[in-house]
Amino acid sequence: MQLLHALTFGASHLGAMHFMARSVPPGVAASAQSLYAALSGGLGSGLVMLVAGALYAAYGGQAYPFMALLSAAGLVGVWQLRRAAS
């Protein structure tokens, strides 16, 4: 499971960097990468962990569908970004 997590995280991070390299002007690339890191690694992960922890505490393993739904929402976001970038 850890290897799968490493591969999916690596792929999503490389995808985000590729998207920014193509769509962000070079003069603000460092700011864009900092904002991405702060929002995804800090705020986003922190909020998701709080919600996932509460769900797991309340429902145990039955909380998985809620977490899978969050992943599906991320997939929809990626699809929207791809359409917007085309």
C-alpha cells in the first residue's frame, strides 16, 4: 500500500508541476509552486486528515466510501483542469 501511495503521490505531484510549467508565467513560477505546496500539502491535507479522522473514529472501516468519494471529486477536478488547459 505504501508503494502504491508513493506512486500516486509522485504522479500527481509531477502532473501538477507539469501543469504549472505550461500555464504559469516564468516570472511567478516560484510563487505558484509555493502556493501549490501550501494549499495542497498544508491546508488541504490538514483539513482532509481532520475529516477522515473523525469519520474513521465514528464509522471505522465503513468510512472508506466517504474517503473514496473525496478521491473521485479530485479526479473530477483534474478532468476540469485538463479541459480548461486545452
